[in-house]
Amino acid sequence: MPGHEDASPAEWSHRPRSGHWRLDWPTILRNIALALVVLAGVWAVFNVRLPSVDVLQADIAAAGFWGFAVFVLIYMAVAATPIPVTIMATAGGLIYGLPFGTILSMVGVVAGCWIGYWIARALGRDTVLRLLGSHAETIESKLTGGGFYAVCTLRLMPGFPYWPVNYGSGALGIDNRTFLSATIISSLPGQLSLVAVGAFIGEPNVLNGIGVGISWALVITLTIITMRRWKRTRDAEHAQAETPEVPES
């Protein structure tokens, strides 16, 4: 037929055949997944209330030897959702003290962040950006074409939640190894500071007080360092992209 000779197979797949349009099942399934994730997230934010630190402490103590595993599993579930991780890290310090509480909190938060990362990889870029809502612009501007320092900067940014960084990294193509290494390094200061606060609440002694001061100083210092490194890396990439190529003679 006229005009059909130059049509590509991709164009043919979207043309009507016998009066019927071909359904775009990947898009339909992703939109359904988006709706389910949004509903689950909204439900979790408004309905899931973590128990108080005292209740968490009692429940974990009741689990006996397996209490540490219960703590890590709960932390993983929290870190993979929009629920703030603050109470879990603080509870880790109160229940297990500064050294062991930091280790367990790091295992839980890194594992939960990694789960969120792979969920985003499965959902895809467009779906996740719609899911991020008000955080989408910040995440897209910082992580598009970004790397290690971009993830660290967002992770250390005061008051910025963990979950948009997890989902944005998965959706915007941050390499898995880069995401994991940046998450481990940049999560440690924040987790250490919150665990230290919990440890100090449990045992308000000089050692735990020093731990609080050092950990918060570390958070501030690393935030400044990573932000400067990220800006320097970004500026260098922009300068390289804008440099005109010299034609060969």
C-alpha cells in the first residue's frame, strides 16, 4: 500500500490491524505497579506506626538470641519504604550500645536501601519519577549522569530522607557497585550519630557523650567534603562537554 514501504517494524507494531490497536502491556503493567506502590507507600506513611523505643526494646528482648535478627529485618523493611529510619537507629543504640548498635543498624539500613534500589530498577525511570513526587526534581537534577559523590551528597544532606535516594539511584542508572559503596560510606556517619544518641539516652556517660559529639562533627565534615567533591566533578564534566573538538588536520 502507498506509504507503507518505508514504515519500520517498530512503527507497524503500533498501527491498527483490522480496526484493533495493539495493547502496550509493558506500559500498562508499569502503571499498575506504580499505582500499587503509591497506594502501599501512602498506606504505610499514614497507618504504619513504629512502636516506641521501649516497646521495640521489649519485643526484641523477648526474641532472645534471635533478637538481633529481628531488629535487622525490621530495619530492612523500614529502610525500603518512606518510613523514617530515625527511630530504628536510635533504638539500636539504646538496645545494643554504640559499637554493636552501629553494626546492626548499618546492616539493616544498607540492606533496606539496596532492596529499594532494585525495586526502582524493576519499575523503571518514568514510574519512579512519578512516585517520587516533590523529590523528583532534586533527585533527577542530582543523580542524572551522577555517580559516587552524587549519591553521597544526597545521602548526607540534612533532613533529606533515604528512600528517594534509593529509588532515584535505581531508576536513573547509578551503577549497583557505585550505589552500594556510596551508601555504605555515606550512611555510616548518620547512623553512628543516631545510634550514639540512643546509647547516650540508655547510658548518659562521658564516653557516649563523646560519641555523640564526634559522630555529629563527622556528619557535618563529610557533608561539606562530599558536596565540594560532587560540585567539582560536575563542573569538570560540564567543562569537558562544552570544550569544542579540534578537527584533525
